Amino acid sequence: MGKQVNKRFNRHQKRPYHNDNRKPFHNRRRDGGGSSGHGKRDGFVKRDRQNYTVRVSLKEDQVGITEYVSEGKGFTGVLKSRFSDFHVNEIDLNDKVLQLDNLEIPEAKEELLSPEELEKAKESLKDVISEEVWNQIKDLANAKYDHNARNDDSQIHVDVTELDKDKRTDVHKIIKKLYEGKLVSSTVGGENLGKEEEKKFIRVMKPKGRDRNRWTFPEEYVHFLVHKENLDTSEVAVGIANKLNLRPSQVNYCGTKDKRAKTTQKFCIKKRTPRQIVGAIKQMYGVKIGNFEFHKEVLKLGQLKGNRFRIALRHLDGERENIENSLQGIKEKGFINYFGLQRFGNSATVPTYEVGVALLRADYKLACELILKPRENDMHFLKNIREKWWKDRDSKAAADMFRTDRFIEKKLLDGLAQYGENDYASALRKIPRNMLLLYPHAFQSLIFNEMASRRIKEFGLKLMVGDLVYRNKDDLDEDIEIAEMGQEEEVAANEENSEETTPDNEKSEETKPDNEKTEAENENGNGNSNANSNESIFKRKVKALDEEDIKSGNYSIYDVVLPLPGHDITYPNNEIASWYEETLAKYELSSEKLKHNVKTFSMAGAYRKLLIKPSEMSWQFCSYATPEETLILSDFEKLVGKTLDDLKGKGGENKYEALVLDFCLPTAAYATMLLRELLKSDTSASHQSALESAAMKEVNKDTPSEENKGEKRSADEALGDDEENGNNSEVPTKVAKLAEEDQAGV
């Protein structure tokens, strides 16, 4: 039998994660470097970097990203030329930057009671449990588990009818302490044991199933660090879950991190030993875990302060003085806190916000058609499925073309096949709620971007009467921002036409901070923005500045927040409020209409900082000899004692220059928006690919082709999963001009 076209790699097979692995087998070819398939650091396929086609996707100005905080020329630098140029480390709630520095696997330690402690425990229960019963319990604990034994033979029933609830609880605690992992106990009524109904018994028995594995670690939740390279957080979580027979929702983490990067973040799993967890990632290339800890509490989404970034910009083209001035400007003035392009999906044909508008207007037919509409940039098989449905409107036939049910399109097609081709509202319910919310949230993000741009353009960085700020500055730690997962952590917005790794009714990759209120949770207002006793807590989170506030000097432009539109939100007490209503009206919407009849689509609103300043920002210029040279050490490389000198290529003259940035951002900010402000150009993947392609033309003039290999970006790989046909850079540099020429020829 020949090879099956479009057959996917096993999820746990080494190196299955390159985008080209989604293509049919007959379209793949081995790396020309003579590897056996695993020799190249970034996967199977080597491409001719001079023949890229720039993919058409959203431009920044199409989603309201138009302004800059500071004036300046900007300069040219290529972002994510290699995924090792982008490093992210979570910052926990104690302001500690999480770094993988310990690979030890803790082993269980049994804590046995001393004879004195055992006698004391028995003495406290002597009126309830006789010595004879204690011996029976001991014999049961030491007995070998017998699958064929009758229930009655493997249980002991202790009459506790005379004990109150607190005393019964004490009995359970002592049995657990004496025989944890060997025995379990529960309180049952006599009717459940074939005895007098009015009596109560504590049933002591051998644990069943997984409970037979005695848990002797300090606490039941295992926290550990995951260091991954060129992988999605969701891929790692699903891979671990599959190996440990868990649901993806049982693998907890604070938020998703970039795929095309080297990242370190904390995970949490309940009652799986460190050795089991380590075993689960053995076949996952590019994943290391360590720094195991044990806690009483589960790790919650958004339970972090922010992220530390270390980023290398290669192929620098600009005057050193100008670059230094731009860097100092970012450090002092920050950048506009835009939602990045990845928020709006990877399609210029159907941005996610357009689907959101249709849902908010209850036009479910249009919403379904937009989700299933054929578009550029689709994977080949998905393009065929969309085109078939668009032409035939046979949902079952189109759904049957999928080999997995993990795609949003598959779920929607199944819904249409199940409920009828015209029952669009019911069909949409087949999509998990967290995924559906991507679309209206994208619309809110669009409005925020447009309002932020207009606010900066018309009024600059000065405070205005009526600007909104948090009443309590502690609320800055509770940024109520919809679906914000932090810097470059957008996943689901770009999974609207890719695999959806979360089953229905489970946590999605569209993660949000635990302290972030959902739209439904915020629906306790009456739509009146006037402060009164009936006003919702959500509205009272902010206040409008007056003249006295501004004169006091207690507030700055960096305290100002702008709303994401909703029915339970306070708008600025100035002309900006009218901007919101005017913009909503363009889409035949209003704040009142955002209180949707369908609870899922009822948008209460949220607040988001207008400007962000990075903290602990530093930078350095460095020279390198080959395009493949590593410029930043990863956590794992540091752990095993590597140095940058160890990772250099063939050496030679240092003829290229790079800028290495180091900074921290809160969870609500996008690193790409900081880089946009710095470079004064867009940072989308297609534009960066064009810049890199142009730079590589210069490199190849005097560099052998063998050096132009490794982990460089392919044309269809995303930069933080956002892509754009970006040619709006006005930086008058040689590389930028070459890039524009390349794009003009597409």
C-alpha cells in the first residue's frame, strides 16, 4: 500500500510540529543538508528563501493600529529570523522570573507515624473503634488487593451513629493519616449497607483504580516549569494529557506562550508523580521540564505578573545614534497598548471581528458563512473543504472530509448536519463557548484600537478632564481585560481555522487571567453610567478625572484606561464617549444592543490601559559572523553550561550586527507592539519575512548557501501567529527598499 496523502504525524513523534508537516507527503522533501530527517533544528523541509510568496493578511491600519507615541525615524531590524531570537519567561506573583534551572526528579517519601503517635491516635478513638476493629483495619490495609473479592470481604463498617459530623470528620482524618493510599473511608447510611436506615457507618475499604497508587508527596498539586522550543503551549499540554490519560483541561497553566520562540512557563497537574510527568514528554522534541514543587492549590489561569522578554533583532540597518534615541524613547514614554494583529486571526478575507459583528447582530447565517467562507492562506485540505461547502452547501459531506473533529469548522459543519442546513443558531452551539467568544472579543478589540489611535492623534499624551482611571490603583493587578493572556499569547484567534485542542466544556487555549471577570459575571449593572447605589461594581472600578485630579499631580497619562465597549461599562466623561457610539453605529450596534439575548454574546465591557511602559529594559548591540549564529542563551542551554561561544557557527569575521533587547511587560501587553513603536514599522510575519529575504540576498552575495540553513522562518510561519502583507514601512534603508521591491513583484 502506498503512502496515504495528508496523513498527519503521530502527535508524539519527534519533530511533528513544523508547519510543513501539515502538507501532503508527496509535497515534502528531506532537508538538502544530508540529514536523516532529524538533523535540522527546525524540521524536515528546507526552502529556497528567494522564492517566497508573501501571504496576504491583515494590515495594521485595518485593525486601528495607526499611531505612535514618539516621533523618530525608526530603523530596520528583522524579528524572529530564528525562533531562538525570541525568549519568554513568565514572572510569577512574587515578581520572580521563572527560569528552568533544576532537572531533579523528586521521589516520594513515606511519612510513617511513630509508635507513640499511633497509640495516641487510637486512644482518641477508643470509644468508637475497639482494639479488635483496629486490628481488622490494619489487616485490611496490609492485605493484597483482590479484584475477585466480594465487596463485603474488603470493607469494614464502623458504627458512628452517636458521633456528630465533626467527630466523624476526625475519624476520616485519622484513618487517612494512618493508612493514606492503602485505605479510603466514607460515611454512608445504613440503607446503603443493608442495615438499619437510621444508623450511620464509616465504611473503610481498599481504594479502587488510580486511588490504589499511594500519594505520599507533600501536597497533591504538582507544579513544574516547562521549557519549550518552537511549540505551542497547547501542543505541549495536550501531549502531556494524552500520555497521562488526562483531559487537556486537567493540565493547568497560567497562559499560552508563543510557538516560534523559546519559552519557560509554569504548569500544574494533580496527583501525577514527577517521574510520570517526565516520562510523558520523553517523545516530545524541544520540551524540557523541571523545578518541581508541591502545592495545596491548583495553578490558575492568569496567575502571573507578566513576562520577561529577550529578543534579538538581526540585520540592523540604521544609524547607531538614531537607534539609541529610539530605545531611550521606548524606555521613557512606552508605547500604545494596542491589541496586536494576532488578535484578529490570520485571514484578510475574514477577520475574526467580522464574525463577531455578525454574532452581536444575531445574524447567525452570516456568522456561519463567514467562518466557512473560502479564504487565502488556508491549508490545502481545509481550502478544499471550504470550497466544497461553499459550492454545494452539503454540511455532512464537507464534515466527512475532516480526519479529526478538532477543527472549529468541523464542529460547525457537524452542527449544520445535525440540526439542519438552515438552523444556524443551533449549529453555532456545537462550537465551544470559549472559541465563540473569540469573535465578539475581536470586535471589542478593534474598537479599542480605533479609540486609542484617535485619542493619541487628537489629544496626544496630556491628561483630559473626563479621562478614566482606576479608583483603586490596586485594581491594576486585576486588569479586567477580556481574554488577555499576556504578551504574544494569543492562540485561539489564530486557531479559528486550525486545530482546536480543547474539548467542549473544557478550558480553552483562549485563556484569561483568573481575576478577570467574564462578560456574564459582569452583567449586574443597569446600563446607567451615573454613580449611584444601584451602579454595578464593574462600573465603580473607574472614575472620571476632574480639574482637581489633574492639578494634583497624582495621575499621569499612564494611569488612563479606555473601555472595551459593552452594556455595563463607564465611558469617558468627555467627547470620547461619543466616538464609541459613532463607531458602534457604523456596525449597526450600540452599547445597549451589546446586552445580547444570548448570554454568550452579551458583552458587558472591560477596561484596558491606554499606554504601557516596559520595566527593567536594557539592550546591547552585538556582532555575529553567520546568519545561523545563536545570539541569546536559552534556560536549558544555561543549565547545561553552554556559552554563546560554544554555539557559534563556523566562525569568521563578524560582519553582521544585531540588537538584543531585554524587558518585562505586564500580562496585558503585546511585545510586538513595543517593537512596532521602536522600529516605526509593522512587525507582521510577512513583512518580517520580506525584510529577511531582502537581507539574505545581501548575505548570499558572499556567504555559501550551506550557512543559510537552520531554524529560519518559512514564509507561512507566523510571527506570534500574526501575518500581514505589510509593506507600509517608511524606513528609508537598503534592506527595507529591497523588501518593498520583493513585495511589489508578488
